Amino acid sequence: MRPPNPHVASDETQRRALRVGGALLVGVVLVLCIGSALANAIIGSALANAICGNQTSGGGDTLSSTDAQATDTPAPVLIAGAQLGGPVSAFDTTYDVEASSNSDTWDTTIDGHPVQVVVGITKTASDSLDGQDRAVSISIYGQGSAGWNAAEDAAIVAAFLPPDGTPIRTGAGFGPLGTDHVYMSMHLANSLDGSVFQTANGQQLTPGAFDWQCTRASTIPPYCFVEASVNS
């Protein structure tokens, strides 16, 4: 049998030593990754970044998970259309020229019914979270000679509700007004200051609360309103 080659044995021993040494080095670096500054000092920033997987900004600072979360946080959604909480400019765009007799008033047709739309706007710039004049109430006056039934009420009012409005409850009507429909809208809360949301008696409401009501079917001319308030 051929005697073992001492050079081969020696080479194999060296390779094993290198593999063990390399594994130990990687293990040490992974531990050092917990303190990236120490890893950078010992093995250099380029190698530490390659092994530890650090992502750095243009200035070389390591981006923390907090930074990443802040970057991914979406901006609040404000109401942009001709709806409760929307900017007055959106009503100009949607319903064209204001009625000549009054400001913030538009004559239009909603769901086949001729109506006059009157918008109550924020009183001060601070009432709007972006400084624009925004709608805090919308009154819809029928211009025909007949009242509206419940289905017509809902169809007409729907044009002016915040797009994310969610029904919460209903309350009893009073006088000529029918059922009070109470909703919540996060987009509305993002658009108007919290102090705007109050009951008819001045009690503070949760930001985003609003309601709508219409006159009973026997009332002529018919009338509906949507406002950042709750009446029941």
C-alpha cells in the first residue's frame, strides 16, 4: 500500500483549520453586529455592512426601524369633494356658478330633483385642519311642489356625505323633522378641528361625528341638512 503523502495531509489540515477559523470569525462578527459601531471598528464598515446587512442613508447613518416606520406612515386623508367637510372650492367646481342672490349657495339638480344647496363654512382658519374654508353644514332645499319620501331623502343626502361615512345609529325626529341619522367619518375628523363637533346644546362630540335629517314627507317644500353635529 502506498504510504500517506505528508504534504497532502498537511494541506488538508490547513484547509480544516481555515474552515474552522472562518466559521469562528463569522460567528464573532454576527455577535458584533448587535453593536454595529464595534463591528465597523474591528473589521471595517464595508465588510460589516456586507455581513450584518445594514442599510445606510446617503450620509452613512444606519436607518433604524423607527425611521422606516415613519417613512411608511401614510398622510391623513382629508375630504376633497363637495361634501360635508370638503373645501368650498369643491362646490364651485362641482356646481359651477353660485346663485346670484347669496354667497355659498348653488342651484342644481340632485337625483332628478331641483334643489338649492346652502353651505355653512368654518368660522376661522383654525376650524379647518389645512386652513381652507370647509363645509361644516350643508342645507338642501327642494325647489319643487312636492315633498320627498324616505328613499328620496336618502338619495339626495348621499351626494353630500363623507365618502367613508359609517352609520352608527338613528334617533327620533322632532317637529317637522324626521329620523336623525348619526354617522362617523375619519376623513371628516382629519378635515375639521375637534372643537367644531358639538351637539345643538354645545356639548363636545367625538371628532368625525355628524348627522343628517330631512323634513317629513308631508312638508312642502322639502328640506334636508347634513352637519358636523348630532341632534339626538
